[in-house]
Amino acid sequence: MTKVSIGDKAPDFTLPTDGDDTFTLSEHKGGPVVLFFYPKDDTPSCTKEAIGFSEKLTEFDAVGAKVIGMSPDPVKKHDKFRDKHNLTTTLVSDEEKTTLEAYGVWVEKSMYGKKYMGVERTTLLVDASGTIAQAWHKVKVPGHVDEVLAATKALVE
């Protein structure tokens, strides 16, 4: 499984979201889309990242960008996560992991010597034509949202 990279067409998907809706990537051509892939709802780094994107959502909105968080957690868990932390970003559920695999972010990980499959924290900036304009792999959360926002603003200027 290879990761998508800058210049690749973003694989299209339609998946369920929090709030009992669906999100289809191809319906959002014409404006940038920030896809942030995260391992699990309500864990420390994932929570900080989701809150960070939510806090800056009006700035992303101002440049016409959609911000979508994706993890393999079920929609019900996304709803609880959203409500608990007052999240305003859309959270997409990929329980089947087909989209996570298509983007190359469902990977073998290792913790305390044990190997397991999980999401590699990754953020992709998809431009108005549906092409990956920027990619951040193995994201470290501090400062990340500001970096993504700056790249998004630069893309639309």
C-alpha cells in the first residue's frame, strides 16, 4: 500500500459523518479540502488535533476550505467525541478502512514491541481540482493546525 503524495488525484469517497450525514469528496471540487486522518476518538493527541482544527474552522471557512477528520471509529463514537469537546469539524467514519487504505494511511504500527494496524496521523490538502497539493505524514500535533492553515491560505491566494 503506497501513500498518496503531492500531485496525485485524491481518491474519491462517500462515507458517513457525525450528525447522521454523509460526505463525498468529489462534491467539494472548486474549493480546498483539508483531510486529517487520526487514529482514535478521545485520545490525547487526537483530541488536541480535532480541537485545534475546530478552533480555526472560521479561518478555514473564510478561504472556502472544508475540514474533514477521518478515523475508523463508528459514527456514534464520533457524535460523542464531537459533543464532549464541542468540535465543529466534520468527522467521517471509515469502519471498513477502505478509504484509509486508499490513502495509504492504514499502516502497520508498533508500540512496546507489539505490531498492530492503525492510522498514521496524516493531513492532506486537496486543491480545487481534487489533486493533493500538500501532504503531512506522521504529524506531530503542536503547531500543525497553523501550518495547515497557512498552506491552505497560500493555495487559494
